[in-house]
Amino acid sequence: MPRHLTKKQKKFIDELIEKEGITDVDDLDFDQWFDLENMNDFETLYQHAENYIWDKRMAGACDVTLKSRSTL
């Protein structure tokens, strides 16, 4: 099994970000974490998921900053 987030896991996280507004892995409830693990469990899953969520948050923050500057 790969030691990185799969496309399926990324899609799952993206849906949680969109629908539930998660901003951190700790925002996942037990069932959500269990589902994420069952897709592809590996020893650094927590860190990879946390980094993925962080990158998404920072990309969104940059988009907002760029959009607001374009209106100046």
C-alpha cells in the first residue's frame, strides 16, 4: 500500500472541508478517522492528512488575499 494520501482519501478530506468546515485532523470524529484509515492506513497518515488540510487552508487564504488585492 502506498505511504501517501490516495486520491480517494484526498477527495474524502476535501468533502469534509467543504461540508463540515474542518480545519485540522483533530476536527474529524472517530467514524470519519476510521473511514480515512480504512481507505489506506500507514504509519504517517495523521501527519500527511494534517499537512494536506494545512496546504488547502493556506491555498484558500492566498486566493482570498489575491482576490482582495485585485479589487484595489
